[in-house]
Amino acid sequence: MAIPNYQNIMLPLLKYAVDGREHSMREAIGALADQFNLSEDERKELLPSGQQPLFDNRVGWARTYLKKAGLLAAPKRGYFEITEQGINVTRQPLREIDVRFLNQFPDFINFKSSKKPDDNVITEFDEISEKTPQESIELGYQKIRQELEIDLINRVKNISPEFFERLVIDLLIKMGYGGSRRDAGKAIGKSGDGGIDGIIKEDKLGLDVVYIQAKRWNTNVIGRPEIQKFVGALYGQRAKKGVFITTSSFSQEAKNYLSDIDIKVVLIDGQELAQLMIDNNVGISTVSIYEIKNIDSDYFIDS
């Protein structure tokens, strides 16, 4: 079955704690995953950021909302237990618990009213959304990033070949290649050896080198012949490593060809180029920074 949203998890989580014992979040997540018959892939599915399993995050937010309503308590870090008020709720013939249901509890109303007046839209969103607040933030971030990738590669496709050469240098240096910028500037674009645009140090000491091919194309798909030409040039130099960078894309035949050769060649298409530029802050600037914070439970341990 599909991974349940955090509101659908609230009632099963509350009933799980009805025995009155302290329960760890880890054991609760496992028990609820079994109850919802989640597959291994569903249990391992991650948030867009890749930093936490999606189901774990939703169980965490279900617990948070139940705590805000006074139905669960947190006796110590990573554990929870049901309250008397929570036990009374489980005695009702309920089919589900959602944010609207929690609005009857004063503690939850106080939690919501602690938000600024301008946050009414957020409150209404909480009541109808199937996603946790953290999921909504991460999905919003991913959408902004995807739009930035599209805008970025369109801009790169329209710069001059000389500017593209400098962009490649800046990116490789930010990624830790090329030694100094002066060394990289000398290497890229100076080879002139059929199929090779430049040679750059793999590390700052120059213990190994990487051969570069860069194609600033608007629409052309890079096919197998272009990759074969590059690989042939690498063999001619007795090179072991190469990187082919393009603003376009690579055909499946071109990708398949590389699995049959000994030389290590990395293909970077327009989409990945844009992603690398964003990750390494090349050609972009930061507009806003948002920090997601949590209580440091260790700080409040009275020794």
C-alpha cells in the first residue's frame, strides 16, 4: 500500500501507546510500518533531501501534533507515552484523528494561536495537507531548484564558447580539480589534439590528470561517434580518465558504449552541469537561507 500521510498515522500511533508504557520512536516506527503493511522499498523511501526516511518523518510529525494536543507526552529523548487525555480519546469510536479533530483541545489551540496572524494560511494548509511541514518545505525547495536548473542551462547555452570555457574552469576548480586557477586556465582549451579540449590536474599535486572535452550545443544530442572520437584521442595519449561535458544530452548508444571500454569516461549533460553549478555555487547567488531547528534535549539534562 502507499505510505500513509501523517494525519492517518495519528490514531494508530495513539492506540499503539494505549498500554501506558514508554515506547521508543524506533520501535513504534517498525510496529506501524508492519501495521500498514509497508514494503521494504516504502520503508526506505526518503524525503526529497535524502536525509531521512519518509515514513519515519511522518510518524515523527504525528507524534509532535499529538503531543501538542496533550494526548502524548515525552518522558525522555526519543520516547513517548500516552496521557490520561490520550487514553480517553482512544475510548471513543473514532475512524481517524486529524488536525481538525485536535482543534478541540486547549493545548493544541494554544499551539496554533502562538503563530503570527500572518500564519493563518499555514494553519489552514496544515488542516488539509497530506504532507508534513518538512515535506512541504523540501518539495518546495526541489521545485525552486528544478526551475533554477532549467533557467541556468538555458543561459549557459547562449554564452560564447570562450565564456563556456571559463565556466568549465571555474566549475572544475570549485570541485577540487585543476590545482590553481592559473594552472587550470593553461590546461583547458590548449590541447588541440583531435577530440580533446584540455587537460587538467585531478588533484592539487598533479598526481594524475583528466582529459576534457566540452561541447556548448543548443539542441544536438551527443551520439556514439563523438564519444568514440574522444575515447580514441584518450587511447592516443595513453590516458586513463576523461570527462565529456555538454550543454546538450547524450544518446543511449553513447552511454552504452562506455560500458565496453577500459578507460574511465564520465559524461556530464546539460542537466547535470546545471546541478553541479548549483551545488558548487558557480553562476548563481543565494537569495534566502532557512534553517530548520529542533530542541537540543541534551542541553536540558540537569546534571
